Amino acid sequence: MTAEPRAPMLSERLMDLGRRALVIRRTGILIPFLVTFAALSLISPSFFRFQNLTNILDQQAGIIIVASAGTLVLIAGGIDLSIGAIYGLAGAVSAQVATSVSSPVGILSGLGLGLLVGLINGLIVTRFRINALIGTLAMSFVVSGFGAVLTKGNLVVAFDHPDFQQFAATRIFGITSAAWMMVIIATTIGILLARSTFGRYVYATGGNAEAARLGGVRVNTIRVATFALSGVAAAMAGVLDASRVLSAQASSGSFLTFTVLTGIIVGGTSILGGEGSIRRTVIGCLFVALVANGFNLLGLDPFYQQITLGVILLLAVGIDAWSRRFS
Amino acid sequence: MVALTQDVHLDIRGLGKSFGATRALDDVSVEVRSGSVHSFVGENGAGKSTLGKIVAGVFPPDQGQLVLRGTPVSFHSPRAALERGIALVAQEVALVPQLTVAQNVFLGVEPQRGGFIDRGRLLEQTERLAQDAGFDLRPNALVGRLSIAEQQQVEILRALGRDAELIVLDEPSAALSAKEVEHLHEIVRGLARRGHTVILVSHFLNEVLELADTVTVLRDGKVVQTNPAASETEASLIAAMLGRAAGRAYPDKRPPAPGTAVVLSVSDVHAPGVAGVSLEVRAGEIVGLAGLVGAGRTELARAIYGAAPATSAGMAAGVTTLPGSPSGSLRAGVAMIPESRKDDGLLLQRPVRENVSLTTLPIFDRLGFVRRGMEAEEVGSALTKVSGTPRLEAPASALSGGNQQKLMFARALLAKPNVLIADEPTRGVDVGAKRDLYRLLVEIAAQGVGVLLISNEIEEILGLSHRVVVMRLGSVTAEFEGAEMTEENILAAAFGTAPAAAA
């Protein structure tokens, strides 16, 4: 038999595709993000403006803060579906307390609530061994319900307390305090994840919980900590947004959960745990925001925006699954 | 049992099978006669289960041929084997617990009427099958509520319901009580009486001698002999299972001086699969823990390490009482290399450096952050010590099995343990890496660490251990030292056949 060059078999071609998917996942969302950024700069004259870009940053502040903490939860092998509900409750409570007591107390009470719910989430998942998806979904109903009861379903307004607005809307070098806080929080969590002992344990817990446990890692403590951080971050986002517009509605966070998860997953953090990074999440969230901003500036039908996002999300998850199968 | 006049049901010709570097079966040829009970016996890893599984289509052979009643066949799946009348009743039952007996028996081949399942016929046929086989099973009972013995009967019914003529029973009595075993034996005899052929894979020699017409002994993947059961005894079977594989170089033994301090002492440990075990390990001593698969060795190791809940009258490392959690055990100076490095040891996607330092991060911690330079240095030197590749930043998944295992050793060594529990440290590792690991175990012990070594390879245990503890059915049945440490004695104690030589 002579060695004829033969056509690659289907399985080989699939392997090849899988390897390419792995490369795509490693480089992450950075390239699509840069391409979109460049394209929008060329197509839309109003895109590459200080005003527009800082607006995007300001609007994404809350989402990126929640997504950074949510990335920790995902890497540790969990998921938190209650972030939207915490966001709504914390915003409403902080606005309420800011009007009735004072702004600092309002801010702290919002954050404290977030911490409390996060800790409860952690206990539900670890101590009571309830699946994170279901446990936090149930908690999202409970938390939303509390919010509705506390506010009687009304919009909470703090228009007569402009000092509350300073928390989110003070401009420093032309950029809002909300955006600055986002930068600081995302950077801190990023460094924590990449450099700290805690960060190592987060990766270990999600990568192989049994190996981590046998290696002496207190897996449950790590999980609880990620949920607690996620709760505080969601509350922070709620407080920031309430502060920015001086009003809040307890039911306002329902869409936030999905926006945040989309950002994290499009960024390339695996939904199966053990992998991911804050840098990816930030770029993922910004990419999603760019797509929305682009539709906006180009005057495209917003319905197509949702379809586009859905397809991007499917692609991101698909690439993750492919690269895992063949790596 | 006029063997000569019986025709051959299944002719196994020259089967070969490898798993990675391990040669599980090598040129295996056996004739299984119609209507006989044919037993495969051998040590752990001799290839008896693999042979049974190839016959039932669980995996295909690499070489060789199965000839079924004169026709060459090859099975790509258990389903294909079933279509040719061969069914496997596996060690672990494979039933749907939420379904009834009848639904499980006819799963996938339900009697139908007009596109719907004919429930009446389903119950009736199940009832009839159960009656024929002499089983006391209600067709409507939920399988999840049945005992393991009953679930096994459902599996047998499932095989019979598909007109299986050859039934492979893989370690059927391993999980049964004495009474249930008795009943199982009745069932096997009944099957043979009604003309079925039974292949019985078992490590209970008395069971084999009681039931089988023919016994094939396997060793290191090869057939040693196939003889009528009537001409065999337990002693003759054990003798056939013995024999040395190609010699492997073991380092010289350096047993600790008498009176060396005890570094691990446990008494009356109870855990799932462990029934009251006491043992001691001295500094510098390698204690081999031998036994059959399922004898409770891994369970004991996990209980000592605190990986699984356990009770005991006392567990201590040095002078520290073991606190019953992995993190506490590590602090008390006990490290464990788990049985399955992939499931219980490695973070496959993370770099080697992070894998090695996982248990010792607190050492490298400064104000909550990892001192990377120090970490890389220590991990690098630990890897060099175990003669592993210091490819610190490669993901653990990129390493060979041998290097992954060296990584696990490096992790354990970084913790500077007084006691090292090594559970199957050379599983799935090639010969060269095995030698490295043997040398490493001996060196670790020579530095004063007490080593508890679990291995399925008796040869390995004999080659490395200073003392051997044998477990059977969750208890320690024998302990051998010096000249008594022979393969014969260990096997006899592991199989529970002969009384251990008087100490």
C-alpha cells in the first residue's frame, strides 16, 4: 500500500475544530470586542466620544460590579440567580433609609442586606446541600417578595435628598464615582482571584471539589464566601443605581441577573466552574454593552438586539463545550 | 456433565486487550461448553472481569475472535451481544430504580399494542419469567425499594426475558449476605439445569468450586489453565494464580530499627466498609495493606485521613489525635495520595505549580496573598526531588499518568508529613515511572516517614513493605512479617481460605 494523502476523517476534523475552539476560548472575547469597538468608531460618528464612552462606563458600573463577584461564584462551581432580587431590594431599602435616616446609613443598610442574603444563599448551598441554581432561584422569589412587601410595590423616591445622589454621581476627572468604584472593585476582585490564597481555593473548589477537600481546602467556607461577596456586590449595584436616579423599585432587578450572566459567560468563564477570570468578565460585559450601544446609535430595531445577544450567548457556551470535549 | 459430548457454546480465541500501558488480556483462549457453568478466577487485575466484559460486548477486544456456536462474532456494544443471546449481570446493578420490576425487565423491548405498552402482557410475562426462574418478585414492585440480591434477580430476569442463552455473572455474590448467596447459588444451578450457559467471574473460590463445571485460572492477563472443577481444590487454584511476573527491580528494603516510635496508631476504626480495624505504623516503616477489591482498604485509608465519616476508639498521628478532616489530618502530619488521582487529586485545568502547592498554600501566604517566587521555588525543588518534570506552568492534564502521580507525591512531600498513606500509587503508570515511584516510596520512608501502602499488586506489596496487613470484608484477617510475608500466605488470607500460619 502506498501512502496516499487521504481526506481527514470526520472525527479528525471535529478534533481540529475543538482545538480551534479551545484557542478561541483562551484568547477570549477580546478580539470580537476590539473589532466591534473599531467598527462602531468608524460607522457611528457619535460613538467614539468622551461623553458616550463615559456614559457606557457609568451605566455598566453596577453590572460589572455584580458580574465580577458573580464570576467568583461561577468559578467556585456555583451560580447565583438571586442577584437581581438583591439588587432591587437593596436599592429600594437604601433609598428609603436615606430619606428617613441619612444617606450613609441608607447605603450601609443596603449593603448589609446584600451580605445577609448572600450568606443565606451560601448556607443553603453548602449546609443544606441544595443545588445552587434552585436554591438561589427560590431565594430570588423570597427576596423580591420582601421588597414588594416593604415598599408596597411602589417606587421609592429620594428626590429631596440630593446628598444621596453624591454617592454614585460625583464626577472625578469627568468620570462618575460609580464608574470609579466599579474600576476599583473589579480590579480588587481580579487581583484577589489571581493572586490571593482565597483565589486559588476558589479555582480549586470549582475545578475539583473533592480534590480540594482532600487537599485540606475548606470547600464550603469558600463557597459561602463567594455567595456572600456576590450578595454584597449585587446590593452595591442596587444602591449605586438608586443613588444615581434618586429612586428605586424593588422589582427593578429582574433582568439584571440575565444580563450579568450573559456578560460573564460571553467573557469566557465556564459555567461548569474551575475556570475564568475577572478581566474576561469585564470585557464580556463591555462587549454586551457595546452591542446594545451600537444598536442604539445606529438606530436599529432593539428587537434584533435581543436576538443578536441570544446568538452570541449560544456561541459562547458552544465554544466552551467544544473546547472541553477535545482538550 | 459428560463434557466431551457437549458442544462448544462460545469459543474464545486469542483475545488481547490493553488499557493504556496495561496489558489486561494477552492471547486468551478458552472454550465454554453449552449448558455448563464456567468460572474465571484470578487475582485482582488478572483479567477475569475484562474477559467477562469482552464476552458481553462491554468493550471490544484489540486482538482475537469470539466464535459463538461456530459463527465468528464481534460485538460493538452490550446490546449487540444481547441480540446474539449473551447477557451480562454486572458487579454494579444497572437498573432504573424509579421503575417497577416489570418495566425494568422489559425496558426497551416492551410488549406493545397499537403503539402503547401492553401493560397486561408486560405483567403477565414478567410473572411467568419470575415463576420459571423460581424468583419471589412482585412485577409491580419498585426496583429502588428492592435489596441488592433482588435487584440482581431482576437483572437475571431481564437477561432471560431477552432469551439470553449465555449469562455472564460478574462477581455476583460480592455484595450479598450469606443467605442471599445461598439463594444465588440455587439460581445459578437452576439456570444451568434449564440449559443456559453461565460464565461466573468470582473471587470466592469456595463458590467457584461449588458451582462451576470448569474453571479457568488467569494470571497477568494470560490463561494459566482450564480444568474441570472436580479436579481442583482451593489450594490448587491459589497455586495456579501465583507465579511471578517479569521481574521488576525493587529498591533494597531498609526496615526501621526495632523500637522506633509509632507515628500512626488507630484502633477499632468503624466506617462504611470498615469493621473495627486497628493498626500501627512506625517511623520509617512501609506497611503494605493487602486484600481483594472491596475488602475495605481504601475505605480505611479515607477514614484515617478524615475524608469519610468514621468512628474509632482512637486515631492518632505521633501524639496528635486525628481530627477527622483532611485539613486537620494535614496539620497533624498525615498526607494521603488518593486512589484516583483524576477524581480525587488533580485540578486538571490548573497549572502544575498550583496543583503541587494546593495543600501547603498557608506556608506561602503573606497577608492573604500567595508569595509566587517562593512558591515556584519550593514546588520546583519538590518536583525535582520526585524526579518529575518541573514544567510548572503546564496544565496538569498535559502530563502523563506517571508524571501526574509524581505531582501528587510532590504535593504530599511539600506538606512534610510524618505519615503518608499511598492508595494505589502506581495505578495506570508505565513500568519506568513505576520504578521511580518505588524508589521514591522507599526514600520517603528512609527519611522517617511512616508509609501505609495500598496496592492491588501483591508483588508490589511484597517488594516494598516491611510488614503486610491483610484485610478481608472490612476487617484485618492477618498480619505477616519477615519470612511469613509470602504471596501464598497473603492470598490465602485475602481469599479467606486457609487459616493463616500460626504466628
